[in-house]
Amino acid sequence: MAKVYKAEFYITDFNDEYQGINDVKEIIEESPTFSWALVHVSDVKESKEFEWDSDLKINHIEATTEDYEEYFKGR
């Protein structure tokens, strides 16, 4: 039997390598990580630009969803 999984995750582009939302979608859909599955990216949200600092909460493995969501407030 087949299944569909919906996953939500955050991608931090601290080196400004992605050229926008479509670039992010393409990179996810073509990732070799998912070579065994069909991947469709339905929605990507983008935060405002900010200065990267190594002391940011999202620069730590213990970062929570709430820590990432702070960058989308007031969008």
C-alpha cells in the first residue's frame, strides 16, 4: 500500500546561496536524499533578511520550532 507523508522543516540560508522560493523548491524536489520517492513542494515561506550571528538560537542543534518561527513574525 502507498502512503503520502507531509513534512514541515526549516532551511536556513546563512550564506545567501538560494535565489528565492523557486530555487528552494527545486533543490528539495531534486535532492538525492529523496531519490527513492516522488517529492512535491506545495508551499515555501520566506522570512525577511537578517544579519547572521553565531549566537542566534537557530544556530544551535537544540533550536525549537518556536525559535525558527520568530523570523516569520511581522512578515
